[in-house]
Amino acid sequence: MLVDMYSKCGFMEKAQEVFDGLTAKNVVTWNALIGGYAKQDHGEEALRLVQRMEMEGIQPDQVTILCQLKACVSIKTVSEGGEIHAEIVRRNLLEQHPFIGNALIDMYAKCGLLHLAQEILFQLPFRDVNSWNALITGYVKQEHCNGAFICFEQMQIDGILPDVVTLVFSLKACGISQNNEKGRMIHAAIETQERLRTSIILGNALVDMYGKCGMTLEAEQVFEKLPICDIVSWNALATGYALNACFEKVLICYKRMRYAGVSPDAIAFAYSLNACGSIGYMEKGRKIHAEIKREGILEYDILVGNALVFMYASCDCLLKALEVFSQLPSRNIAAYNAIISALLKRDFHQEALKFQSKLQEEGILPNSITFACCLKACGNVGYIDQGMELHAVSARFGYLENEMVLGSSLVEMYAKFGFFRNAEDIFSKLKERDLFLWNALLAGYANHECTEEAFDCFEQLGMEGILPDAVTFTCICKACANINNVRKCLFMHTEMERRGFLQKDIVLGNAVVDMYAKYGLMIKAHEVLKRLPFRNAVTWSALIAGYVKHEENAAALDCIKEMQLENVVPDSITIASSLKAYGSVVATLQGQAIHAEFERRCLLAKDTIIKTALVDMYAKCGHLRLSCDLFQELTNKDVVSWNSLMYGYLDHELWEAVLDCFPRMLLESTFPDAMSYSGGLKSCGATGFVAKGKEIHTRIVKQLLSEDLIVGKALLDMYVKNGLLREAQDVFNNTCAKGLALWNVLMSGYTQSGLTDKVFNIYNKMIEECGDPDPVTFVSVLNACSHTGLLDEASSYFCAMCKSYGYIPTAEHFTCMVDLLGRAGQLENAIVLMNGFPLHPDLAVSTTALSSCRKQGDLLLGKQVFEALSTDDFSMHICMYNLFIEAAR
């Protein structure tokens, strides 16, 4: 019959034409056309034809029902399937025609309703191997492997022997669940029945199963015993190699397949190209690409096209990847992900985000890898709003935060922004936390000076049995640079040495130099630098910056000479640090000479970093006019340039000039960062411009920077200096990561306002939440004791500071104690304490001691204090004069 022939050949238009020309149509004719549409996955048309058939008075038979069920599967319409099921039950067809029951099981299983499929199976009066296969296939396709295994065992208990279909899908279940034990048992049964000799399909399924279970040797052994190896066999072996990262073996497999005379298909080409990309074999990839072109097939097959894009992108041949990408007739998410990943690798973050917008314009749905890459791009370029929007969109697409790939990128992005509440929330939801994830959180804490949180994070990862790597210790070095605890720095350094990281990782070595340099331990920093097997410009820059920071500018200039002797070429950062040294010593003339040399070589027009460093140098020298002139010459004024100018004004207490920078920045479309706002708030604190400070606070909230520790500290300090303790407390309460610096600022505010009870409460709470105090903390506590005359408590805190925490008291600590002892009438003890001061007592300590002597009328002790001083300071003579006057009365 023509309708049946055309339908089976897939020529549905021709079949329909012949059908429409028939004058008489019976159920067989209708079934031929309906079956053709169902087979070609035109389910809606098939079901519509059944309705027409019934309207024309022809009753569907069992063949029609089979076609209807197949049509329901093609369009996944469970409601239509349910109606057909009801009709089957009404006509009692399950008992009359067992194959209808099998088709019904198949329909429900393929539509994902496995519980209904199972119910029908056990309702059947007769179950054959096809009944069980329909259910097992459904379980495997839904990846419910245990259900498939239970069915496999139950059918054998019922006395039904598995056929090839049963065994193939049971082996698929073993591969999906990586249940190699069950796979071996099935393999043994197949060998016993000697089925491998007659079934290549079973052999291919075994190769596939072993490969997916990570047992590539067993996969090879089965493969070598196969009587015939077709393209499916070779692809199964290549898949196993690829899944187990045996990329060179994938390429050997491809070569062997070619020698065996088997022509590669799209899957074979794709696996080979992906293998080339994964191990950077670009030349091999080019040859395979040439083979594809030479054969004139498959070049623009979507699978092969994506693999070509991935191969070129992974081999750092970005232009070729983009060329292939642009020529693809249709692109899927894999191609886009390959391009976006390649752009990220080359630090083209904004371009990567443009491709993310482009894929949405083409109607392609992003997956978790797309979101992960784009979140990384947002983190690297500081696009806070876009990053949060992507997070929201990923949730709408149904991607969960606790998925490892997406969750890791979210933690990394939020940690970079300093949004630790968000980062920690997602981090806690992740079931598996690898070292990359811990490092991302740790880096965020370190970069935002959340020192205690960084150390807690480091301890926690150790408790979870995760071994730190060089990246972990690099982050810890950064955190160590922000604390006043030499012992912790030395301990971490010892750990790095013990694990042998410093001899292998230049980045970590540079971080250790930087840590000691920032701490002021310059001898130690120089010693580490000398012991490093390799030193680059970054290493020397860290040391030079340390010398400059601690005002050892001559030593900084010596380092530059030493660096040149080692033939290390200074980079922009080195030059910038060097210029700071020139800006702080008599060597200003040398700095100007370098400036002139840069002008002569026309380097300033090309390098914003150097020009910004010159702005900074002249500002620190007090040459603000020169600094401003250079700043105006900058064609690209970024936030770093503005900050250099602002901090130049800050150094010379030109508070209003600092605040004037903000509107100018915004006019030039430069958004202030944490450092800019910190400088502005410092100016508001110094001048009492509370309204301006609140205006800056509002902008900080809008820019989502209120979680930043530097900004939080500056806000707190501004409110404290202006006596606005309620506002200060609000800022403190709303800051997620409360570093020690924030606690100290809040305590100093309450100390200055005389609210001593609050100081002690905050101190106790800080110990609970934040850990060890630092010397600044003890200044506030001792001042609070001094204001209220709590000598015993002050003595206790002073001893704890020295003995429990190992801090060396500063002049501020001694001043508080001398004041308390003096007011308690214990002048002799005050003098003993002064004599124990490791350095010569400064004016504040001595003035406090003389003031106490005057109040107590003790001229003799006053003379001893004065004579011990080697100073001509006029204020000390006034104090002594007042003491003589008081004694004469």
C-alpha cells in the first residue's frame, strides 16, 4: 500500500497526498498514516488524525492505540496518555493484548512517571521480557539506576531471562552509577552464555560501562576481544579515555581507528579535538581539522563545530576559535562556553560578558558553566550589580547555589566584593568544599583586611582535613601583614618552609617578602628575598615598598641599585614605589631627574602607573602645584590617579580640597572606590562636616560598598570623631565582617565620650567574637580605666597585654599607667614603671609624671623625673616651674 510505504520511508507529505486522494479509507489506511507521523515524532498531527478518524466513524483498533501511545511519548503529553489508558481499561485490552500493556509501560516510563509504569507492570496478567525492558529502559533514562537493578533481579526471579536489550540497559545503569561490581557480575553472566561472539552491541555496552566506571584497562581488554569493532566500539573506548582524562590515549585510539579503516563520525572527531584542546596539542588539532575539511563532511556539524572552537580556544588560538565560531551555522551553549572561557583566560572580561548577552539574544539558554564564567568576569572587573543580577537569573533558571561549579564562582565573586554574608551563606550550603573554594573565601578575607576571619578560615580548612597549598599560604601572608603579631607571622613562615613551598612558588616567596616588609621587619624581608631561588620585579617591589612605608628611603634606593646589578628590569610598580622614596628624602632631585628622563623617552604618555606615581611623589614632597599639573595631563584619570591626588591633599591637611575631588570624579565618570571614600570620610572627621559625611555614607550604600572593611572603619571613625555614637554603633552593627580594627575604633569612641562601662562590655564581646586584642585595643581599655581611676583593673589589663599576649607597651600605655599610679598616690611605683620603659620616656609620659608630682606636692620626685629627661622642651620647664610654685606654697 502506497500510504504505508511512504510513511515508513519518512515521506509524510507524499503519504498525506496519497491518503487524501483515497475515496475509501479503512482502519488499516488510517493506522499507516498515523503510525508514520508518530514514528517521525509528529505526535500532535498523529493524535489529530485519530480524532478525525473517530469523527468519520472508524473505531481505533489495538494498532491505532499503539500509535497513539508512541505519539504521546514524542510530545510528552501525559494527559492524553492518561485518557488512552482509561480507554484501554474500559475496553479490557490489557488482558486481550499484552503488547498494549508493554506500550503503556513504555509511555509512562518515557514520560518520567515511573511509579505508574511499575503499577501497570504488576497489573499485567502476563509479563514478558519486553514488559520488563520497557520499565528498565525508563529507569535508566531517568538515571534511577537502583530501580533498574531491582527490576533486573526481579525479572530473573520470575523466570524471565534477560535479552540483549535488558543487558545493554543494565550495563548503562552500571556506567551511570559507576557500580563496577554489578557490571562485573553482568559481564560474567554474558561470558558464561557466550553472547559476546554474536552481539557487537553487548560488547560495545561493556566497553562503555568499564570506561564510565574508570576501569580503562578492563575496557581495553573487552575491546581487544571483540570479533568486529565498528565506529560505536571505537567511540565507546574513546569516551572512557576522555572521561578519565587519558587524552593522549584518545588520540592513539583515533589513530588506530583510522588504520583499521573505520571512518570517524561526529563523535569521534569531537572527542579527538577535545583531547587536543585539553592537552594543548594544537598542531594535532589542526591536522584533524584539515582531515574534516578534506573529506568535506561534518565541519559544521554542531558537535564538531563546538569541539573545534574548544580546541582552538584551549590552545590559546583565540582568533581562530572566534573565526570558527562565527562560521558555525548554528551554535549551542558548549560553543559559547568555550569562547567565554577562552576570553576569561586572556583577561578579556568585558568581552566575555558581551558574549553572554549575545547568547541570550540568540535564544540559547545558559547553563551553570556559563553563569560560573560570567560571575568570575564580574568579580574581576568589579561589576557588582551585574554579578548579583546573574545570581538572580541563575536561580530563576533553576541552578542551585549548592551546585559545586556555580556555588564556587558565587563564593569567589562575593568574597572579592567583600559581601561576606552572601559568600558565607552559599559556602555553608555546598556539600563538597574543595581547596579552591576555601582559597576563594580566604583571599576575600585577606584582601578586605578581615584578619581574624582569615585565620579562622585557615584553621577550619585544616580541621576538615584539607591540606593548604601555595595559594592558601599566599592569602595567609596577606592576612599576617595586617596584624600586630610577629609570632603568628614566624609560625606561618616556618610552616611554608617545612612544606617546601618557598623553593617552588615565586608568588608565595614574594608574598612572604611583602608580609615582613609591611610589618616593618626589613632585615627578615631582605633575608627571605636573598634565599629565594628566583627573584623578579615583584619581589624587589615588595621590599622597596616596605622600606618606603617605614621611611627607610635610603635603603629603598639601595635596593634599586642592587636590583639593577641582578639585571632585573623594573616594572611600573617598582618605579612607582621608587618614586615614593624619592618623594620622601633629599633625593627629590633624583626623582625629578627620573621624571625628566621619562619625559625625554616619551614614556609618560604610555604609562598611567608611572605618571600616577609622579603625582604621588610630588604631593608627598609638598609640591602640590606640580602634582596637580601632572594630574591634569593624565588623559585617562582612573580611580588610582584620583586617590593619589586626594591623599596628597590629605597629607597636607587640605580637607576641603579632598572633598572637592568627589564631584569632579563623578563628572568624569570615575566612580570612587573604598580608598576614595576612606579619604573623604577622614576629611569629614577632621573638619566636622557631618552633613557631607552622611552624603558620602549614602553614596557608599548605593555603591554596595558598606560591607568593605576599609570603608566601614572610615565611616565608624568619622562618626566617632564627631561624637555621633549612635550612628557609629549602627554602622558597626550592620557590618558583616567585623575586623579587629572596627572594634578598636568603636571602643575609642566610647572611651573619648567617657562611657567606660560600654568600653569594657565591648572589650569582652570582642574577645568572644573576634579573638585576641591588639595594642590599640589596650590603649582604649587603659584610657577607660584611667578616666574612672580603676588602678587594679588597669594593672590586670597591662599585665595581660605584656605577659599573655606578648605585646611591648608603647608610650600611650605607659602614659595611662603613670597617670593612674600618680592619681592613686603611688608616685614611686610610677617612676619605677617609667624606668622600665624600653625606650626613652616621651614628653607625654614625662608630663603626666610631673603633673602627678605637682598634685602630690612631691618636689623631690619631680626633680628626679626632670633630671632624667634629656630635653629642652619648653613645656617641661613650665611643668617644673609649676611644681616649684606648688611646693613653695
